[in-house]
Amino acid sequence: MNGSIKPWESLFLGLPSLDPLVGSDKAYGNGRETGNPFYTSLKPWNREASDMWDFPGFLRFWGWRL
């Protein structure tokens, strides 16, 4: 369902991760066009390093040595 919000997930994960969009659907596509990052770590200081749009950097962040 597009546009759905999970209020408990937003409350319990959104507040500590400082991301009010946790728990809601996002439009993914080119990050420059949509404005939505595709990070895989909820820690604010790791968001850029864990961004899946930079797939080689994402793999290095999670310890994959391919």
C-alpha cells in the first residue's frame, strides 16, 4: 500500500534515529530526483556510508570484501 504509515515503528525507531520518515512508505528512485536517501543504517552518522545508491560503498560499509 502506497503512503502507509506504521505509527509504532515511527515512534520507537523514528525518534531515536532522528528520522521522522522511519515507518512510512517512501518513493525510491534516483535519490537526486526523489530526495529520498536509501540508507541501511539508522544511526545518523552512518547514513551516507550505508547508502545503497553507492553500492560499492554500501558493501564496504557492511564489511563485504568483494
